[in-house]
Amino acid sequence: MQTATVTMDVAPKKAPPIPRNGVDTPAVVETIFGVVANQPELAKFQFRASNQWMTGTHSRTTMKGFFGASGEQAHHKDFTADGDHPAVLCGADQAPTPVEWVLHALATCLTAGIANIAAVRGVTLHRVESKVEGDIDLLGIFGLSKTVRNGYQNMRITFEIEGDAPPEKLREIVEQSRARSAVYDVITNGIPVEVSVKS
Amino acid sequence: MQTATVTMDVAPKKAPPIPRNGVDTPAVVETIFGVVANQPELAKFQFRASNQWMTGTHSRTTMKGFFGASGEQAHHKDFTADGDHPAVLCGADQAPTPVEWVLHALATCLTAGIANIAAVRGVTLHRVESKVEGDIDLLGIFGLSKTVRNGYQNMRITFEIEGDAPPEKLREIVEQSRARSAVYDVITNGIPVEVSVKS
């Protein structure tokens, strides 16, 4: 019995995950390592959105259905969101600008990852806040410069994070979220986008 | 008199822009070519967002202030939007996913550009709708593959556009919007993003 106990001390059995940070940790672990690891085709997703022009620079997007886990899925309701240009750019300021929505996408992606990763690592979070900003020179989109790009020249996101772990461990969680973030990958590495007009 | 008339016919003076498509076309033209062309420093903008973790994978972003036109600016109100993971990915489905927000950013950017460009080109639009979709293999973000990327592998956006111009001219407007889109540039070419944790 003592030998067994020593063996246990040297290589302790990992504690089973428990719900934490509002994350159903057992379900996350089972989904990834129990289900998808054995059926990788379940990981193929397609997300979709429909957009409708309202007036001026104002348009509205609806997000509901998507494909994943080998079948059609749907959010529990239609989500809608608008975009517009601000008054200083001659818009009606009915909604955030398209480039602000990119900041939102990045912040929500990294923050969701932080919550999931912390839960799996047994860290209880108390607070996660971030500020994200991007610098853009509109000479590009105005067509007033041949050298200035259209998009942001750079972006920065700064987190404040509190939890029941040392600062270094909390930083490692943020870093792991960055390393596994879909939106961070899209924004930093770029992806092919096809723009077409239906005849 | 006749000579003068003929000269006018050969090189007619461009008609002054008029408001169209809900766009204050004269203001857009004056802002870009009358003001910013002569004071390029006015084109330097910084957009910002603040995000707060709610619980689980759910977080909320606030967008209000930004810098541009040589000064601090603000939307007429705080805009807020949420992000979450869907139920099939163990989230609470309180909002669109971060990767859907990227689709929204692209659609609103291209659509705003279409409205502005059509207005400047004297084309009245009747309808602009688009569907955007992105394919993503979650083996990347799940850490189950070393070769699958985290982000979308590709995206497609398809427009339906109606206006008082021939199809070819409407297509050229969509193409010009693509060529001058900030979000299209960010998504296709990528930008440097700095992620940090405040001590």
C-alpha cells in the first residue's frame, strides 16, 4: 500500500476537470479530446452572415445558421448587428464602424479563449478586461496615397487579468489564448477572400 | 457662342455631386478632395474598443471614443456588442461567435464603400445584399493538428446589387469598394497585432 501511495505522489492522477469560470470544463475536455480527437471531421465548420444595406453607409447583418459537427446548426435566435461610418466621415453614426468590429472580433476571441484555457488549467478568474486599438491612415481608402495601405497599420490589445494564480500563470493563459485564437490568426496572417457579384 | 457650346460638348464640366443613396455626396467629395487632400494629417485615425469578460466564453465590448481629424472624436452614444461561443462548442450562445464578427466587419465595410462609391459615380442604388461565409477547421484551435491553421481557411462574399446602372457598372462599383476596403485589406493581407498583459 505504501509503494502504491508513493507512486501516486510521483505521478499523481490528474484531477478531473470541474466547471469553472462559467465554463463547463468537463464538456469542453470531453468534446475536444473525447469526441473530436476521434472524429476529426466533426471539426469542420462554416460560419455565415447575411448583410442588407439600409441607407448611406449603414447596413445590417444577420447571423444565425452555421455548419459544424457534421450538420447544420443554428444559434438559439437570429443575432443582428449594424455597421455605419461616423459623422466625421460623413456617415450617420448609426453603429460602430466596420474597423471597430474587427477590434471587437479580436477581443471576444481572445477573451473566450482565456476563460476556456483557465478553466482547463484549474485557474479561477475574477476579472478579465482588455483595451484594443488600431491605427489607420485614411489616405489609403480615400485614394489619396499610392503607398498608404487601406487597412490598419497595426493593432494592440492589452489585458488586465485577475484570478487565483500567480501573474506569470495568468500571462501564460493569455499567451496560450493568443496562440490558439482563430481571429488573431486571421488578422495577423491574412486569408484568401473571394468577392463576387451574383448575376 | 456655337464654338463655346461645342467645346462644352467635347469636354463637359462634370456635374456637381448631389446627395444620393442616403449619402451626403457633396460632403464626402469635399471632405476627401477639398479638405483631407490639403491636410493629410487629418486622415490619421485610431479606433478603440474596450472589452469586459462576463462569464464563460461570453464577453462584451464597448465602442465609443476614437481619434481622427486631428482630435478626439466620439460616437453619439456608447455602442456595445457581445461575443460568445455556440452551444455546440460548449458556450452559452449569448451572442455571435468572434469569427462571425469578422464576417460582419467585412460585409459592413464593403457595403458602406459600395454606397459611397455609387453616390460619387452618380448611380442610385435600389438594393444591396450580401452573403458571407468562412470555412474553418477547428482541429487548429483545439490543438489537435500541427498543420491546420487556427483561423478561417478562406472566406467568400457574394453580393446582389440593383441600381439604375448596367450590371457591368454595378460590378465595377463592388470591385472599387473591394479595392479600397480597410477590412478587406486587414483580412487578406494581415497586420501586426501586439498582445500584452498589464502588470
